[in-house]
Amino acid sequence: MTTLWLLSALAITYLGVLFAVAFFGERYSIYPGRTRLRPIIYSLALGVYCTTWTFFGAVGTAATQGWAYLPIYFGPALVFIADEAFSSG
């Protein structure tokens, strides 16, 4: 029972740290005058997201449920397409 509480506390702490990093990263930019770096950072973040879900999500889902892994790829693709469509206008 102790390990369940410890695991839950660690998971909540980890999520809190992630939210704190995101909050302070949004509020206090490292390079506030360099807006040309934003597409590069966005591309890197999207790449990390896609490779993480490919490794952890798609392989296991494809092995157990067949074609049910396709939404893992459609989600980031739709976000990328929607971002490009709405930001260029």
C-alpha cells in the first residue's frame, strides 16, 4: 500500500513540475526578441511528442489492437495542419 501512495505522490509531483516549467516558460521567455526561434522550438516539441507516442503508444496499440493505432498519427498531423492553416492567415 505504501508503494501505491508513493507512486501517486511522485506522479502528482512530476505533473506539478511539468506545469511549473510550462508556466514559467510561457511567462519568461529565454529569447524574448527572437521570434524566429519559435517555429524551430515548435517543430522540436512536435517531434518529441510524435516520437514518444510512436515508441510508447503506437507499437503497443498496433500489437494488441491492429489498426487502432492510426489516431496516434492523425492527432499530431491534424494539429500541425490546423496550426499552419490558422497561423498563415
